[in-house]
Amino acid sequence: MSPSDSSGDSDDPARSRAAVRRTYEDIGDHFSKTREYAWPEVESFVDESGSVGTALDVGCGNGRHAELLAGVADRVVGLDASRALLRAATDRVGDSVALLQGDATRLPLAAGAVDLAVYVATLHHLPSQAARRASLDELARVLAPGARALVSAWSTAHDRFDADPDADEGFDTTVDWTLPGGETVPRFYHIYAPAEFERDVADSDLRLVSMELSSGNCYGVVEPEGKRT
């Protein structure tokens, strides 16, 4: 797949946040069945965190990472835009996690309420740079002082893409999901150049503590810097 699409904000209504949400309503049941296990990078991050009061999983999907957080946190909130995925999460985690339907750019939590968070494989689905940066600011807002979060996004380093991993900018594209009957459903992605990922974090109210490339993804450990004046 080549990076033929624009890296800027898209005016295509098919790439609106509502369209992305509808995509996961359509494929959510099948998608969930292919996402049984937690990612090792998330497991390592959670294992190293120690016990916390409140944890948050932004873009929780079927609850596989919220389930991990429930092992170290007194309270866990899982948020996703898709009702289909939240149903799958309910089946998986029961009442051990408070599951909410919501938008990553407007988190329904008080400022400073979260002691640990994961924001995995979701940032890249937001179809504009403004929305992606707003979601990073929202994550900063809800994190308590000293709290940390793990943020991930697909990157140009992934061998799926014919792209320069050292590029300064990423690109927008769609990746088809194939349902059991053969129907294909396009999913919007913004594929991040690692330098761009670092820049978006730097331009938000988060501070990048560390970053690595793993399995074609950017992984950033972040903490809140506080609101800019």
C-alpha cells in the first residue's frame, strides 16, 4: 500500500468521525473475535505501573486492555465510540469496568481524575490533525499530576506500507476489513511518521517521556504538562 493520500485534514464525509464510528458498528462483532489478546507492549506498560486508583482505556474496543488495567486499578473506565465493541467489552469484563460510549476528543471525566491510561490503536482513526491533537489535550486534562499514559498509532515504519519511515509527515489512507461473507469495509487511518507523532505530542499538553517503534507502531509514554497559558 502506498502513501498516496493527503496527510492533511480531510473534507471527505466518509472520513468523518461519524463515518469511522459507523464502520466499527458494522464490523465490531467480527473485529472483536480477532482481538482476543492484549498487546505485549501494553502488558509491559501496565505491569510496570504498580497499583493505582483510577485507570482509563480510551478506545477500549472489546475490553482486552481494560481487563489488564482492572488487575492494577481500583476503578477502570473504558471508553469507545462503537456500541458493538462496547457490547463485546461487556461480555468480556462484566461489571469490573465502567464502560462508556464517547468521543476521544471530549472525555467524560473530570480534570485530574485518572492515574493511569492507555490510548492504543485509536488516535490514528481520528480523521483530522485538529481532532487528533484535541484528543491528546483531553488525555492531558484528565491525567492526574504525575500520572502516565501509553499512546500508540500505526506508523510509516510498518512493513504494510510503501513509505519512508524517516519522513517528516505521515499520510491518510484506508485499510479494508473483510467480513466473513466477503464484504470489505474500508477503515480510515492516519499513518504517522515517527517525527510527526513526536511533534503532535510536543504540540499538545502532554510531555513525551519515552518513545519506541514496535511492530510498526509508534508507542509513546506520556505525562501531563499542564494547560498552556
